[in-house]
Amino acid sequence: MLTAWGAPHDLGDVELLVSELVANVVDHAGDESVLTVEVSLADTWLRIAVVDGSAIRPVVHELDHTAARGRGMQIVEAVADRWGADEHHGGKRVWVELDAPQV
């Protein structure tokens, strides 16, 4: 879709962000949760959001080198230009935004 739109954003970064947001739903929202991925492009900004039925918001944990997991939101925070979470019909929408690379 991004290629068809002519979006100049790094596809590897986009794939990583989507993967981390979806993995959070799978890991934390429960087996019955349904998720939706939303993608929009406005001017130079790409916005990706994952909506699910859980009201539990993501947290950026302090890095624990001994933990096998728990780095997903650190990755999101490091790669995205900005991110956040909003209430959405009893659940939440976690979103990330990427600005187009400067040429």
C-alpha cells in the first residue's frame, strides 16, 4: 500500500512498528481480542494505528538485560517520531507516526 501511495518512508521501520504493535495485542489483550490496523498518509506524515478491545495501555519498561522479552515499546519509542494511545470504544488505539525522511 505504501509503495502504491508513493510513500517515501522506510518500509523496514514500518514493518517493525506494525509487528511490535500487533505483538502487544497478541501478548497483552487476550485470546478473544480482535484487532484492526489503520494506516493513513497526510502530507509527509505516515500514521499507523492498531485498535483492540483491551483498555490496558502500553508501557515503556526500563531495559532489563536479563529479561527474555519486554522491549517492544522501547523499540516503538526509538523508531517512531511520535506515538501514543487513545481510548476507543471501551478499548484503545495505539498509534505511531513517522515523518518522511528529509532528502
